[in-house]
Amino acid sequence: MVRSGSRGVSSVIATILLVAVVVVLAATVSVFVFGVADDVDEAAPTVAQSSGELVTQEGNDGGIVRLTHEGGDSLAVSNLEIVVDARKACGKTGRLVNLPAEGGDPRPTDEYVRGDDVFDNSYNSVGGPIGEAGGVWEVGGTSTFRLAKSECPLDRGDSITVHVVHTPTDSIVIEQTMTAR
């Protein structure tokens, strides 16, 4: 014989067990979600607009590249690398790393150049924020560097593409294709 009072106890126990299962599941899911969220990298800075200029020089001097940051976030130069893709012009690609190139002198024997050394390695061949200690590339700022004529001869009409890479996120923040004039 079943008493009518014992039926209420099993429904209360079932409700308590159901709430306990939901709490345990919620705790497990939140630990997983918040643990994964801690591993998400910060977003790359945004450069809304940039401009570039590539000027060939006469004689033994190479081309001058000028990049102007015209709008967006400030860029900490220590978080940047500059990639020059000159494959269409001279078949080479080089990268300025470990910026800023203090003293403006990216010698290949130093730690500033990776890939093909298309850069002019003479004194003060890098200027603006990418050549200044503790450099911050602010809106309106122009960075310059020279390409070596002996390593990558450029004629009027030749094109290169310059990528400014934000290294913590491995994102391209500036991509500028320039034609030598």
C-alpha cells in the first residue's frame, strides 16, 4: 500500500537533483568558456588610411620609401615589422625586424633584416618613428627607409608592395603598393 504523503518527497528530491545537475553543468561550461576566453589575443590596431611614395634616385643611391600613417590607432613601433615585396621589380623580398632600427642603420650583420637584404644599410637610411628609440607611429607621422640600388635597382614605373605587420597578432595593418616615379 502506498501512502499519499510519500509521493511529494520524490518530486522534491527530483527537483533538487535537477537543480544540482544544472548548477554543475553551468559551472563546467563557464570554466571552459572563461578559460578559452583568456587565451584570445588582443585585436590588432586599426589603420584607417595610409599613403606611400616611392622615389628612385639618381647615381648610386637607391629608392626612398615614405609611408604616412593618415588615420587610425597609434602604432608601437616595437610591435611592427616592415615587409618589402619587390618581386615584380627585382625578384626579392626583404623584412625589417626588431624595430626601431635605432640610429637609423639597419645593417645586415645586425638583427634588423630578414630575407633578401634589399635595404640601404648606410647611416641614417631609416627615419621617422621606425628609426627612433621607443618610437610610436602616430597619425600624421611618416616613416622612411631606403632601398639599395645595388641589391634592388628600381626604374620609373616599377612597383613594390610594402606591408606593415603587427607582430603580436600577425596582422597586416598597412598594405601599400607604390610605383616608382
